[in-house]
Amino acid sequence: MTNGKLLIVDDDKVAMKNLEQVMKRAGYAVVATQSGGNALALLEKQPFDVVLSELRMDKVDGLQLLRRCRDNHPDTEVVLISGHATLASAVEAMRQGAFHCLAKPCQMEEVRQVVAAALEKIRHRQDSHRLKKQVEDYQDKVRILTQDSRMQHLLDMARQVAPTDCNILITGESGTGKELFARYLHHQSGRESGPFVAVNCGAFNEDLLANELFGHIKGAFTGAHSDKKGLLEAASGGTLFLDEITEMSPAMQVKLLRVIQEKEVLPLGATTPVKVDVRFIAATNRDVQDMVKQGGFRQDLYFRLNVVNLHIPALSARREDVPLLAHHFLVKHAALMGKAVDELAPDALDLLRAYDFPGNVRELENIIERGVALTVGHSISPAHLPDDLRELSIRTFRKKAGRIPTLEQQEQDYIAWVLQEAGGNQTHAAQLLGIDRVSLWRKLKRYEVEKG
């Protein structure tokens, strides 16, 4: 593998050959030519990291090459060399974008150092672009990763209803990603350029929620020293996401129903309503229909919000998504922590597939984040997973054989597994088990467990 690709341009054949040989020995891929015109043609046909060119040449000189690179090949750095270099010519070359200007006769070590510095600048720029793109993708794009047929059908439905502007109710267990779905709907709609405002209805008491949603005018109550725009008004032109909508009090439900019907808001203390243009997406982890029957949620508000219902299945009902999501979270958190963790060990992945995930996708992300934090090498193993998952591994050892294990069998299997995870190192295995080295030795002797 080469250090980089160089284009050397010098109408002095001897000087060109010397540079070509030196830079090839330094590990660079080199193309050399005596003509500035040929150099322009080469630049159009293939990319180069660095152009190393004589400043003064007939017909097409170094400055012309520099200008062409600056206009058409901005990722290429240009180093100019001149036997007639003056301070003025060097300043002009740098002003036009040259990375460096060397004076002949130049030392070959100096040339190597300058080219290496130019390549380092290129790599730094590429890293910056890559990180910027990752941040932009994370901030600006809402992606829902799935291989599950029901989730694919749900996404198809979401894409179909998103542009219609109708109100949507998202249901599903906690941690399934209801807010992510709401953001996805917003980004698939004609309101994408407008605001997406999220509020958790269960996080405020009635008075505070009213103030958050409707706002107030100056003097509306003690401490109201200025007007405050409510979230309903702030979301105008965009989407308002009402999470945990079933936690809203009956009085607030009445007020919200009026906003949906009249498309206007009356801030606290005001006498004139304010028109709002809002698309409502609500979410809950409760059985809303049952709450309506029991009188805990207004039927008319339910009908207003539940124009389209999207029910997100629990992660345990779509286990084929577990490896996909786990690897996605692994890449995400390894990058955030600056760690070289790049895989899940097969036995760790087997445990994740077998686990029920009561906390759904949110719990899976927490598990992977923990695993990345604890991993010293490049792979997350069962030893890096939480205790309840490790206990699951004990239960599955003998259960796979078709019988329920005794406590003694479970302990024996667990010690054997931990010893294997520790690479046969009994001291490390004892630390993982939370016992001293002598206690482990006694258990090994008693069970005659294979020592790795």
C-alpha cells in the first residue's frame, strides 16, 4: 500500500527523474512528466494527492497548474519548486493556494517532509469531512432500521400517511421508539422544513403543562414579567409530538380538543386567540380504547387524534431486528467513545437474540453502550453484558439439552463458561465471579471443571 499518489512536473528531465526515484523509494505512487500540458491532461484522467511542480515552465507553468487544481481538483495539494524563487513569487504562490513553495537546489529530505505534511493536511481534511457528514446524517436524517416484515409494512404506511397532514396516534410499549417514528413521519411530510416540537405530557402537572402548551402574556400571573410563546404556537408550520398523551388531565384534554377543532390558541391572560397551523402526532404506551371505556380519556379527543393508528411491536416480537440494531448501536457508541470495538461475539449475540428486552430498543442500546464501555479489546463478549443476560446464559446451558438443571449444575456450567471467557486465567475468572482465587480452586476441584 502506497503512502499517497504524486504527480511530478518538471521540464528539466534530470531533476524530474531524481525526484521520481526519491519519492518512489519513500513509498509513494508516482507519475512524472516534463510537460505542464501533459500534467493537465493527467489531472483530468486520474486523481492525485499532491502535485509537485516546477514553477517556471514553457506554455503551462506551475501557477497555471495550481489554479486548475484549485478550481477543478480542490482535494489536491500543490507544492511548487523554483530555481528562480523570490519572496514575491513564493508569497504569490501561497496566496493562490499552494501548500508550499521550495527553492532550488532543495534538499530531498525537505521535499519528503513537505509532501508528508501536505498528505497529513489532506487526511485531516478527509477526517473532518467524514465526521461532519456523520454528524449531519445523525442530525438531519431519521432512519428506522428493521428487517421485520411487520415493521416494513408499518414504515410503508407511515410514508403513505405522512404527506396527508392527518393526525396520528402511535402506540406501543415503552422504549419501542415512538418518538423516532414521530420524527420519521415529520421528515417524510411536507412540514419537514418546519419545527418538530416534542412535549412529554406526563412530565408536568396540569398548570405547568397548560403554560408550556399555550403560553401566557405579560402580567397573566405573579412572575409573568414578559410574554411567553407556548409550544403550540412554536410548532406552527410544523409538527407537535404529544408523548404520553394519556397522562393529560381531563381539563387539559378539553383545551387540546378545542385547539385541534378551532386551530387556534388562547395564551393564559390573553383575550384574543392566536391562529396555529399544527400537525398533531400523539403517543402512548397504554390501552387508550380501554381508557375511553373506563372514562379515563375523552372519546372525542381519541377520535380526533386516532385518525391513523401506528402500533409499534415490541422488540421481543421482532427478534430478527436485534442483530441489526445491536451492530448499529455498537458502531454509534464505539465512535462516540473513540474505541475500536467492532464486533459482537457470536455467543453474546445468541444471548441478545434469546433475551425478551422488557425495555425494548432503548434497553438494547443501553446494553450495547455498556458493553462498549467495558470492552478492552475489539469484541463484546457475554462477560460484558448485564447480570440478567448472563443469568440467562446459565439457564440456557442445560435447557437446550431438554431438562431443567439443578443449582449445582448451573453453578458448574457457569464457572466453566466464565473460565472460558477469562481465557483459562483462573485469577481473572475469580475476579469476574466475585470470589477469591482459593475459593475458585476448591470449586474447580469439586466439580473437576475443565480449566480452559
